[in-house]
Amino acid sequence: MSVIHPHDLPAGERRGAGLVRLLARHGDCTALTGSGTADGITYAELAGRVAAFARRLGPAPRLLLLEAANDADALVAWLGALAAGSPVLLTGPGAARDGLAAAYDPDVEWGPAGLVEHRATSAHDLHPDLALLLSTSGSTGSPKLVRLSHDNLLSNARAIAEYLGIRPDDVAATTLPVHYCYGLSVVHSHLVAGATVHLTERSVTDPRFWDEARAAGVTTFPGVPHTFDMLESLGFTGTELPTLRYLTQAGGRLAPDAVRRHAARGAAHGWDLVVMYGATEATARMAFLPPHLAADAAGTIGIPIPGGSLAIEPRPDLTGDPDVGELVYRGDNVMLGYATSTAELALGRTVHELRTGDLGRQRDDGLFEVVGRCARIAKVFGLRVDLDRVERALAANGVVAAVADGGDDLVVAVAAGAARVDVPAVLRAVREATGLPPAGVRLLTPVDLPRLASGKVDYRALVAQAAPPENEQPETEQPETEQPETVDGAGVAALFAALLGKAAGPGDSFRSLGGDSLSYVEASLRLEALLGTLPSDWTARTAEELAGCALPASARASLAARPAGPVARWLGAARTVETTVLLRALAIVTIVGSHANLFVLLGGAHTLFAVLGFNYSRFHVDLPRAERTRAALRSVGRIALPAVLVIGVVATYKQGVGWKQVLLLNWLLGPGHWVNPQWRYWFIEVALLLMLAATALLAVPALDRISRRHRFAFPVALVLVGLVPRYGLRAWPGGDLDQRVFTIGAWHLGGGDYMHRAQVVFFLFALGWAAARAATVRQRLVVSALAVGSVWSFFEHEPARDAYVILGVLALLWLREVRLPARVVPLVGALASSSMWIYLVHWEIYPHLENRIPLLATLLSLLAGVMAWQAWTRGEARLRGLQARRR
């Protein structure tokens, strides 16, 4: 089946019904699969649905605002409007959509609620060539739009289909939003070629994406640089997708080394990498690098697309190199022009060539390369950011700032010499102007902005200030820093924002921002370093209140000062660490060391259940009921997702680990007695069940009210309730005391895994909850007595194990924080933060060395877990950035 070019259509059919007939020509070939397509949609069926939507819009063109998603209904609406000759303002959900609706007053809107008609005829004068309005190159929050014609769309789709060699049997996955010009061009180029588009909203980091892609026979998908970063972090080679033919990359510059690495992987595993250069103003693509040149010309943008041309226009005002100038593109895909108001929707072509704003040169081999920018534009997280516009937006908020391109982030400098800088307000203003999350912004507060001799801001100096020194220690080393004279609520809020990836103000607390037991370790260490002390209830205090707890600068400096003596200097000044952090670190070390035969010190896992209850009380119990449920479920998801991922990988090669373990259902469907490896992940399952059970209890309004009215008595009552299965299973008449099994009808409780059942260890979780609520000496004595009495003899004939857990609970009660040498604190923090990951991965490491080198088995298990945690954390941060860009 040949590709249909725009000029193959009769002149009168290049718009409107012509597109429907183009689709219909591919007949029974599959056009769409995936989201909203059931068993798939053929081209004939798609043409019918498109024609039906066009009839709903009517013969008179109207301006349609389309809130697009990667599903069939949205695509039918887009193509139907195109067929009807109604121009479309294509956008995603959120503030950008609302802003564009207010600025352009659409006649019709389509979104999750369906078709909403504001008027029967258009209130605007619409040029007949106008087909599509898009925000410029992924930028957000601006009413400036690119006007694209029907011929722009079809000519660019044709060119892309030609240079990529798209075949009717190709299947492209929509890994980018279709309201983004690059994502939409993937749809167009494959439909023009009679290929299949697999619609999905899933990220490449989602294991379900790969399951879908394999089932659909996906042969290609697009990616921006961040996509390829994620693929690299996932260890992607292409073998995960047997049908893969090639990957395409655009949306920003991919580092030459990364191009070479991905191209080499492709060559080794039978797929190609096609690096492309484009802009919304060119309907997506202007140049591409042929795959066979990727290794040797990784730093170039390649050659113009078919039907287009690139030229270098000298710019002596910007560069002294006669071979370097502004890249200028010409072709049928160059936009009609820009629109900044509805009045400009009546205009025809006002632009005949595209001045890209990029400085480039043409090499001797004919390939083009970009060497800089004519204007101040940055690309961060795939978003194109006009730096001058951000400065104007900040100025409108009363903030005089200088904004520079930091490469991976945006550098924003606000002079602090004249007045205190409201950090949260600045970050919010930057986010509103750019759509970037806090992780994409590096905020500097120098006394004054650096200036050139001319008086202009020295942006290069700003970027240099933002870059860490070459000899700077990694963040986990926590080098000593100069103590600020004062600590205010804005500074604490900025720390929350950086740690949690959310905008934060002085009135926000760690708990109100969604912090949980998985993120509090780093937060507690960083706060203690900032404040010099840390209140026991810090998670519930606002940033302003925490700032009020800060020690005077002299006291903080004294605490941070290096002590005398070589050993003391090496260990560093003492730092305060929460007992929960230390217990998590000690527990995971003793778990791994005992498993690896380095020593025998059991009880760490059960101690962690008390820590879990302690933290559940701190982070969740006092929240409003609906908010608590959401927060608890988020925490459950943050545990379950990595566990399912790791166990799923293990299940592919480990005999005995199957779908029951992957789905964390071994507690319900697994063997009734302890069997290895089926029961090795019991701790994760029990932790999730305990959190879900506590959340379910408090979801009952009456119990929620009781827990708030009787803050201490309620968890004590839960301890007593939890003692029923703890003692009842052992005392059950006729029960096997060794195995502690008893049966009631179809219910089997206990088993050889008695100590590893959620209902049996629930009392430990409740003890931790009660410990967090014990506010007086008398209450602490009550919990202490309960701990000693209930835990002793829990582990039959293992008094040391009983003592371990009892001491852990008592430490939670009586020793809320400890002082440790400064150099030990980062290690303790890393072990505590990565304890779950260490538990998950150590099973695959220590067995290979436990009988020969147990110390190495232990150390490698701990190291692997810490590295896995760090990789996952970085991936989460990048994913948040991608999600922010999509929004």
C-alpha cells in the first residue's frame, strides 16, 4: 500500500471530506488500537466515525477548543473537526486550557464531558486555510499560538512518512501527548501511511506499557530527551519489544554521547535511532539524522526533511565566525503565522520562511548542526521556556529577577540585598509562568545580581554560580555549610518544596504536603541540619512554626563545629537523628547480616512493625478522614509498586516465585506453612495489610471520632484487641503448638508462618501507634509494661529476639532522638531510606556468598539496595518532571 500525498487529492478535497476519503482508502486495515478502541478500529470504521462527528459540527466552520487525551474519542473529534473545516485549538487539561478558552472564546468545546456548543455560528472571522492552533513548541501559559493549515499538516505527515519509511504494518505507540506537536505528528504520519496507531497514556516507566506494546506489536514510539533518560535508567535494550524497528527522538537536544549509546544499542539489537529537529512552527519536523550516521555525527541535526530546505543566514552581530549564522527553514510545512488574539484568526499566510532562532553551521559533509541560540530560550523537562517572558512574569509579581538557562534546569536569581526573598512565592510564580515543578528550578539569592561592564546582567556568571564546584561532595555526604544568620518560614518551606516536589508556603507542614514514612528520613536529617534541633512533633508543625524552633546562629555554628582530635575530626560534629531513623537502619542491617550468616541477631523485622505503627500515627491518623485515606493509599502504593516490580522480575527466573507473590497475595493464597522462596516477601505483605487495616478502621466515622477524642486510649485498646490472635492461636484447644494452626470451617489461621501473619503481629503495629501517642510519663509506663508483657515469649525459645523487639519499642517511647557523629549520619540516613529496597533485593545477592564470605554478602546486599533506592528516587523525580510538562 503506497503513501497518499496531499497533492494526490483533488484540489477541492484537500480540506473537509478529502481527509475522510483518505482514511477510507485504507479500508479494513487497522487504524487504531489501545485506549477507547475495544478490539481495534479499522480505517473504514474510523472514517465513518470522523464523518459522523463532522456532521455534528455542521457545514459552517466554528472554532473548536479540544481538550485532547491519548484515546480514540479525542482523536475522532480532532479528525472530525479537520474534516468539517472547523479550526481546532488543541490543548491539554488544566490552567493552560482555561487560559486559552478565556483568551480565544471558542464557539464549541470538546473534552471529558463531550461536545459543548456555545453558539450555532462562529463569533470569529476564520480563514479557510486555518486548521490547527497550537502552543509554541511545548510552551505553556501563553496566548501566543501557531496557526497551521491543512496543507501544513498533510505535507509534514507525508515528509515524515517518507524519510522514516513508515509501512502499513508499522504500529506506533503514543508515548507523548497528542496535544503536543511531536505527539500529534506521530499520529498523522502513521495514518497517512495506512499504519496503526496504538493509543496509550502510559509512560515507558510503567511495566504495563511494555505488556501493552508487546501485545499490540508496537514497532516504534517517540521520545523526548527525558524519555531516553528514563529508558537508560530502566536498562532498556530493545529486546523488551521484539517487534521494535526504530525509535524517534525530538523535543530538545539529546547529548551526543547519549545518541551514540542508544544508537549502539540499536545496532546490537536490531533497531534504529532517528534523531530529529523541529518546531511547532514547522508543524513538527524540519531535519533528521539518518540512522546510519548516528554514531559518527551524533552532535548534528542531520539533513532537511523531504520537500524542505535549511540555510545559514550570517549574523555578524552575534558571532564572529562567518560560517555560523541563524538557521532558516523553508518548506510547505512552515506555519501560516502566529496568533495572539482572535482577530488574527482571519489572517492567511504571513510567514514564508521560519527563522528558527538557532545558530548553526553546515559541515563539509552537508550535515547541519546547532551551536547556540539567537534569543534567550531554554528547554527544561521538554518545555520551551522564554527566559525574558519569565522575567516579565516575575516583575509583574513585584520580583526583580534574572533568569538563565542552566541546561538541566532553570536558574532564577533574585537579589536579596534590599529585602528578604519570599522563596515559595517566587517558586509559585515561576511554576505559573512555565509549568515547571520545583525540581526544574534552581533559585539563587545573591546580595546583588552580577553585572557586565555595560550594566547588563551577567547571565554566564549566574549559571556559573548555580553550577556546583567540581570538588563538591555528593549531597549524601552533607558537607558542612555556613549557618544562615536567621531561619525563616520561607526557608523551611523551600526545603519542603525541594524534598517533596510540591509548591510550599510558610503555612504548610510536612504532613499537609503529603510527606510520609518513605520521605521523612531525608526531611528530618535536612531539617535538623538547618534548625540545629528538631521537635518531636515536627511533621505536624508548619514551616513558620519550625523556623521559630531554630537555635540561634551561634548555637547552630557551635553544634556544626569540628571537634578536636584526629578521630573526632574525622567523625565530625555530633548530629541529632530521630530514633525511628536509627531503628530502621539497624533493623535492616541485622536482617541482612543474620540472613547472610555474618551474625545471628533476629527481631529486626518485627521491630519495624512497631516503627510502622509509630509513623502511621504521626503522618496519617490526625488528617481529615478523606485526606487520610488518600494519603495512606499513596503510601501503600509507594511500597507496593516497587515490590511488584522487583518480585515480578525475580519471578521470571526464580522457581517457586509466581503470580501470587508478584501480586502480594501469598498471605492469602500461598502455602499454609513456611516455604522458601514463596514466603520470603512476607514482611512487605504484612506491612501493607497493617496500613490498610488501620486505614479501614479509621474510615468508620464512629471509630474516627473515638480515635480523635481518646488519642492514647484508642491505640492501647487496639493493642489489647491485637493480643487476642497473638495469644489465642497458641491457646486454641486442639491446636498444634509447634505450628500454631487452627481451622474454623474454610478459614485457616496461623500455620508454620505464625509469626509472619498480619493478624498475629498487629499488636506490634498498635504498640508503635500507642508509643507515638504517649505524652506523659504515666502513659509511657503503660506502653512499656504492655510491650514487655506482650512481646516476651512471643518468639518461643528465643529470648534475645524478644529482647530486641522490646528494646526497640522502649527506644521509641523514651528516646525520641539520638546524637551520632556527623559522618555516620548520611550512612544511617541512606540505610533507613532504602530499607525497603534492601529487603527486596538482598534475597538475590547474599545466597551466593553467605557460606564463603558472609561479610561481603552483607555489604553487597546493603549496597545494592541503596543503589536501587537512589535509581528509583531519581526516576520518580524525572517522572514528576515529565508529568509536569504534560500538564
